[in-house]
Amino acid sequence: MSCLETIQAYGLRSLGIGERLLPRSDFTLCEQVTLIGSGLIWNIYFGALALFFGFFLATGVALAKNAEHPLIRKPAEWFIFLFRGSPLFIQFFLAYESFVLLPKSGIELNLGFVEITAATSWLTRAWAGALIVLFLNTAAYTGEIFYGALRTVPKGDLEAADAYGLAGWSRFRRIVWPTMLRLAWPAYTNEAIFLFHATTLVYFSGFPAWRQKGDALYYASYFADKTFNPFVPYPIVAGYFILLTLLIIMLFGLINRRLNRHLPQAARSRFRFRPQVIR
Amino acid sequence: MFSFCSDPSTIDGLSWLACYLTNGKHMAFWGSFGVVMVLLAITAPAALMFGFGGAMAARSRVLPIRWLGKGYSAMVRGIPDIAFFLFVPFALDQGFEWLRHKVKCPDWDEPIRQGNDFVVCAAAKMPLSSSPQWVHETYGFFLAVLAFAVVFGAFAANVLFGAMRAVPHGQMETGVAYGMTDRQVFWRILVPQMWIYALPGLSNLWMILIKATPLLFLLGVEDIVYWARELGGAKTSIFAYPHPDWRLYYFLGLLVFYLSLTKVSETVLARLTRKLSHGQATMAGEQQRKAAA
């Protein structure tokens, strides 16, 4: 099989398109690069969607943690402690076991006038179950980052907002939120990088890779187990992830530039790599 | 364990639970919490040593050594740590066997990599195939510790390198002015002072290390995750203690274990920060000085 044919057969294998059987013997470099690259689709899927939905929940959590009323503040604090204080690996297992315990036939919901059956079996699949865990997890980590940024919004900005007669929603939308994002952005970039790294845990933590549709690391460990040679597949994964990391740094850098566009060059906050947020 | 446990099928309620939680397999489960603690106790200093070496190498005047140090601390940046946990033990194991093969069987003429197999002579196997089960388990645990130490050493090298640069330069210049050599300045002035700058990063690392311990399961060590899955699974009536699928409760237990470990660490680290700030030229140190005066 030429390399082009291999790419046609396995390029979208992780989505179930193309050849059913994985290569079993005489592994070529092209097969390994293609299949691991096809697995990367899942890493990007989990990372991008969790990051997108998590962003909104995180804003809410940060605001709730900043609230005066304990009935709003305490749940947010507990949410952050629960997801930041325990290993993601355990969270995955716990979520999977509890999703499995839900009745197979679905839950009957009686709304008075009509009965609906909420199907639950899709929750045990990685694409939904693991995404929910990653979403909650990144919301907690990002919530803490946003909360820290919210506490450091300059007093002068708020006073200026008062002087202009901004209050309530418009003050939040125009002053507090953009400043919070600007202050949080370097830390949030790190969070995004490590969220993408954390997506490699999904298929090692209870969620089964249905019909061998797995992520990049799943295929890499498949090759390492079959060939007894870790020196080829793992560096391929590493290469892919370095590229992904660079891409994230670039995209977040563009947003950072936009958030900082009103400031003089020297006052802009720069991204610095801080390996502090792996879970 | 207890005398009334001899026939589990006749008892129920609390005494059943007491017998269930003290049977042989559960003793292994409780023991595996010890394994996690031992891992933490060995890995933390080992990783700190790796990190210290890495940071020292990154500051070296010799270019290749500096590259080595910088490369080591940069390696964790773009690559998922779990990829390292899968790769490092595998690679180390083959590295050891290859070295032993070269030493012990010099007149072996077949290639080591035959297609998809990694073949070394029987005398070079690590551990020897004739050695007892516990040697194999200890060797697996040792490889896991080494993998943790290498990965977290790279993180620690990042932190310590930053901390060494954060010590005020005037302190070192004072040392030189008193006639100390470079080596003396490093060990007597820089190293004692850098810890307070390294502490925030190191306490973060400690939290990450705690949360990385369930990855032991991936390395094939029989740790708490292994036992939780093993014991929690549904047991039919052939077993002495039949029960439905209880994995959820076992994992809830693990969750509580990790949350309390985090809480305790937070308290201890806060105390340590206060202690190390004593007499330092930082804001916290200054506050302590004023409070005492």
C-alpha cells in the first residue's frame, strides 16, 4: 500500500470512516503517522468544545464566587474545590460508573400532559460523557483564573465607570468583563494548552474506545504494544502535540492582542508559559 | 479478621460489612493506599533532585550542558505528561535490558530488534524470568517512580531555574565582595534564599503530583484505582461476599481520599510559606518583621 492509499484508508479511521481493521503487522511509518494523526481529531474535538462551553460556565462560576451572598458563593467555591482538588482520572472513572448505572432503557419523564423518554445510553459513550467531565473540569480551573482576575480589576476603572453613569449589566459588559479577560488571558492560555493535553486521558479512563475509534495516544499505545518499540509512535504523538500547542499559543496570542489593543506596548500583558495547571 | 466471619453467608447488616471490609482482598486495597503514599514520599525528593540538577545545568557556563538543562526543562512544555508516563518506563526497561545484554552476552550475534520483537539473551532479562513475583512487582514500581521523577523533575527544573534568578543580585554581589568563590556564593547564599521564591511553584507541583498518582494504574501497578475497579465490580453468589456493581461507591471513596489529601496539603504548605518567609526581603517577610517589632 502506498502512503497515499494509507492516508485514504486510515486518515479518518478515528471517526469510523475508511478501513475497518487496524494494521496488524509490518507497520510502516506512514501508517503510524496517519492513524495517530487521525486520532488527533478527537483530541481537538474534546479540547475545543470543552474550552468553548467551559468559558461561559467559568464566567458564571467566577462571578458567583465573587458574590456577597453565601448561598451563591458557597456552591461556586465547592464546585471549584471539587474539580480542582481531585484527579481528572478519578473524575472520569466516577462519571463513567455513574452513567453506566443509569437505566439502559432511558428515564421516563412525566410532564403532566406528555411523557418523554430521556435516552441515557449515549452518556456512556466517550464523545458525550468525557466531554461533560472535561467541560466541568475546565470550567472549574478557568473559573478560579477568572475569579483571580476579577479581584484585580483596577479600582480606577470601576470609578471611571461610575463617573460615566455605567451600572449593572452595561458596566459589567463594557468595563469589568473585558478587563477581567485581559488580565486572565495569559493564565487562560496555559489552561487551554493543558486542557488539550488532558484530553489524552479519555480513552485510558474507563470510557471504552468503541470499534477502536480512539484518540492520538490510544493509537500510539496500540502501536507501541504491537511493535514493542516505543521510540516511534510516542515521538509522533509528541510532535503532533507540539504543533497543536504552538497553534493554541498563536490563536490565543491574536485574541490577547485584541484584548490589549487600547494599551501602550509596555503595559500589555504577555503570555508566559507556566506549567501549573495540569490536572 | 473477626471470629464471626467464618461463614459470611449467615451474617448480615453491620457485621457483614465489617467482615466484607476486612477480607483479604480489602486488606490489599487498604495496603495500596500505602503504595500511593510511598510513591509520593519517594518521588517528591527524587523529582526535586532531578529538578535541581536540571536547573543547575541550565545555568552552566558550558554550552552543551546548558542546552541539556534547557532541553530537559522544555520537554514537558508541549507534550502531554501521560505520553511520558507511557513512554518513559517502556524506554527505560528496554534501555536497561540492552545495556545488560551488551555486558553479559558479548558474543550474541543475532539482532536485538527482530521485526516486531525485542529480543535479548535470557541472562540480560530485567528482572530474571526465574525471580519471584515480588521482584517483578517491585521492579515495575521502581520504573514507575523513575518515570514520575523524570517528568516532575522537568517541571521542578522550570520552577527552580526561575527561583534561582529571582534571588536579588545584590545578595550574590555581597558574597563576592566578602571574597567567596562562585561555588561558595551558590551554595551559601543563593541556595538557602531561593526556596521562598520556589515555594509557590513547588507547592503547585506537589498538588499536581498528588493528582497524578492514579496514573500508576496505567503503568500496571496494582494501586487504588486497580483495586477499586476489581473490588467494586458485581460479584455473583459464587463469591463469599456477593454484591451488585459498587464501583461508583469505591470511586466516591477515592474522590474523598484525594480531596482530603489536597486539603491537608494546602494547610501544611500555608504554614511552610509563613515559616520560610521569615527574615526574607519580601513583602511577607517585612510584614512578619513589623508584627514582631
